[in-house]
Amino acid sequence: MALNKKIAIPLLILIITAATAGGWLYKNGWFSRDGHGHSKLEHAVLQYTCSMHPFIIKDKPGTCPICGMELIKKIDAAAGGSAQTAEQKQQADMLGHVSLSPTQRVMANVATIPVKQSTLSKEINAVGIVQYDQSRQAKVTAWIAGRIDQLHVNSVGAFVSKDKPVAEIYSPDLLATQQEYLLAVRSRDQLKSSSIASIAQNGEGLVASAKQRLMLFGVKESQIAELEKAGKPNIRLPIYTPLSGIVIEKLVQQGQYVNTGEVLFNIADLSKVWVEIDVFENEVPYVRVGQRVEIRSSADHTVASHGVISFVYPFHDPKTHTVKARVEMANPGYKLKPDMFVNAIIRIPLVKGIVIPVTAVIDTGKRQVVWVETSPGMFEPRDVQVGERVDDKVQILSGLKSGDKVAVSGGYLIDSESQLKGGGGEDHSKHTGAKPEAKGETPAQPSKTAPAKKDSLKMDDMKM
């Protein structure tokens, strides 16, 4: 019995030691190594593939025979299992990135620009018609009935000045009123020497009454002073225009008899004009009084004038679905003619923030993606939230920061290359929005009607 104990105890200790050593060797992958001490996982890492063409598999590093890109290490999930090293995980994460050589960038026409802060301006384009400035229009009328004895303006389009008469009129009533005024002046001079104050005051009253009648007939104070100085009535009364401008309508002929209040000429000052522009109803909320407007005439698109919106009409045209806005502007050289069609541009600053070209944003329908160059030749997808869009510019609310380099051309090619690379085993849901399969979940079986997936192509069968 004692002999059996002496044999059993050492045997038990030997078994425990062997089991412990075997467990340690198994844990360190000793049994999975080859004769040279390399594990199966290390052998799997030694395979290389192309990120753009995942069916290309090589056993040594090099370049892809199709696109010329550098090959990356291919990880065999069956061999590696959950024991992937940090380097391998980094390689897996980099599958979402796309690397381009300088030659590939030129061939794909990939261009990048740095992101920066700027102000996005909305541009409203409208058409308008040049109109007379209604505050600079006037009518020359006859203040008394009579005969037009002399016309100093004989054609439409002539320039007239308010300091020079445009016509002369003969009127018996005006002649009689002048004589009354001269008589009142003589009476005033005679009654001044009277010792009775009321008589002297009556003389001043007669002069003031006669002067008032002359002024109601359109006679200026300077003309009345000349009348008093000359001491005899003028047969013809000069007619002046209330403002300087262009004759736009002539309604009288020389020798014609006119009545009181009859219009002789229509005058317009064209040094300033109105432009009435039609703004579509969806753009009316952006239009405000005081905004600056650029005006270009249809006759000469190269010359631009500028005006200011002075009024937005409070009614809407149901036929054109537009609202009129009035633009006041100077008209040097009379280049803008009334009733001329013009093009109007209103630039409205909206917001200040990150603004990039719209070509940099790839819209999938549900998401917007921008390709950012993280290092020379290396691009990564970045989800962004877009704001206002004006012409070829778009505002970025989130996803980018100042200094990022974004691809403004060739982005769709980079995106397609990334999706091809995702077909080689990458979880591409982060970029494409596809739902990844749950851990341990059986992949969905292909449809019966779908064609069977072909075997991986071999480079030996390809004719390069």
C-alpha cells in the first residue's frame, strides 16, 4: 500500500505540470505555428490585396496590376478570429479611406480646396421696366385764357430750364390787371403824403390786391418788379416751367387760343428714374426697403448701375404671381430710357459660416457626404449637414471645420472606389448607410432569382 502511494503522488504532480504547460502553449498559439515558429495568423497577414480591386490577391507587397495602387495587407477573418492585432484593426479601419497616387489624382481630375468661413449671399434675379420718377414730373399749364403768341420749344425731347420761358401768351385780362396794378402804385405814391393814416393805408391795400391778382395769373414777383419799374404793361406774358427737364409731350401750337388750366407741355426730369421690378412671390420675404440693387440694361449688359429699393407695393399680380418693387436710381447721361426693359440683381447676405462648392457634397437622398483629404493622397468620408444653398455654393452646418481640405471635383469617383473596396469585406454601412449584420447573425440568403455569385477571379486567368 505504501508503494502505491509513492508512485501515485509523483504521477499526479507530473500530470498537473503537463496540463499547465500545455494550456500555456495553446494560449500563445504554439500549436498553430509552423516549423519556423510562425502562427497561422502571421501567414494570413502576408497576403496582400488592392483596396479598389479586392479580387486581386498577392502573397507579397507591390502595386495593383489594374490601377497601380499600393497593395494593402489582407486579413483572413477565419484564420485571425478575434485575435487581430492593433495593426490589423487599424488596417480594417482604413478600408473606409481611399488612397490616390499623384497620377491617379490627375487622371480622376480630383481637386481640393481648404474650408474657410465666408458669408453666403442669396441672389434674386428679376426683370424690370424703367419709369419716370413721378416726383420729377410736371405740367406747364395756362394760368389765364389767351393766345399763344410765341413758342420757344417746338419739339418733344427738347431740354427746358425753369429759368427760361417756354412760351409767351397774350391775354386781355392779364393786360387789364397790369394796368390796374400800375394805377394802384400811382395812387399809393400820391396817398403817402396824406396826413390821414387810413388814407395812406388804403393805398397800400390797393397795391397788394392788384399784385395778388397778377400772381394768381402766374406772374412772378420778379416780373411784377420789372412791370413797376417800366411803368407800362407787357403785352405778352412769359410762361415758365416749374422744373428743368425733357419735354415728353407738346400739346400746343403757336397762335393757338387756350383756356385757363389747359396743359401746354409735359416735362420730366430724367436725371433720376424709377425702375419697377417684378419679384416672384416666394422671394418677396427677402426684399426690404433700402436694399441695394444692381441694374443692367438689355441694350448694354457690360454697364451696371446701382439703385436702392424705396418701396415695395402692397398688392400682388395674380397673373404673373409677382410683387412689384420700386428702385430709385440716378441716371447720368440719360442711359436708362423710360419703358426700357432691364435686369435687376439683388444680393442679400444671409448667414456667415462654412461655405463650400456644391460639387463637393454627394447627396445620397438620405445623407450628404463630403470627402476630406486627411493626409496627402488619403481621403475619408465625412457626413455633413447642409444649410442654405445659393447657386454653386452651399452652407455647411456641421461635419466640417475651417482648414479641412475637401474634394470639389472627382468626389463621385472616390466614392465609387470606396464602395468597390467595401465589397472586399469592409463593413461599409458607415459610408453607404447599409445596416450591418448583427454579431453571430446568419447572413441573408441570396434570392432564388438572383444570379449566383461568381468565384473570385485569378490573376493567372486575366489577360493584362
